[in-house]
Amino acid sequence: MRIGELATRAGVSARLVRYYEQQGLLSPTRQANGYRSYGEEHVERVARIAGLVQSGLPTRLVKELLGLEDAAAEQRPSCPRTVAEMLAHELVGMEERIACLTRSRDTIRDYLARTEHAAMLSEAELARA
């Protein structure tokens, strides 16, 4: 598939796909005419990358994390100490962001539950399921 279709299916822009490629997070094959060619596996990978970036991980850590996941899938788990230190540091920040988001979610949920718009809570939960 071409870059536009990949971007659409993964829910990102083509520009973002190109950026991921520049960062070494994605490696498409090239056709004889120089066009990028992506497979089905790239859709999930781009969506995964986007989710990690949106969660606050910098692309340098996303690259390391994806490398670790690839190694684990090939049953050759390995994690250099420097990478482990970066990930441990990032984990602290991630836990703080999760706690902040959880508090915000709970505040919003409690507020809506006390208003005439409480029905929106169950609608939102149904849409999420």
C-alpha cells in the first residue's frame, strides 16, 4: 500500500509517517520507481508508534522500546543498561502523567454524575466498549 492509505488506516497524517521513517521507527520497502511500499504489518506499527508518542514517550525511546519488543518476539530478549536506565526514568514520568490523567478523569466523571447530563457517562462508556 502507499503512504496515503497507510496514514489513513493508521489514523495519522502522511507527514507523520514520513517523520517516523526519518526517525528510524519505520522501514518501508521501495518500489522500482522509488515509491514507498507498506504492508499490513505497518498499519499496526504506525498506530503503535503514534500511541506511544501521544502518551509522552520521545521518539528516541519509542525506537528503543520497539527494538525491545521485536527482540522479545524473536525470543532474544536483551536490554542494555543504558536503555534500561532511560526506560526506568521515563516510567516515573509516565506514572505521574497517568496519575494526573486519572485524577482529571475522576473529576470529570464526578462532575457529570452530579449534573443533568449524567446520562452522557453511560453513553460515553458504551461508545468506548
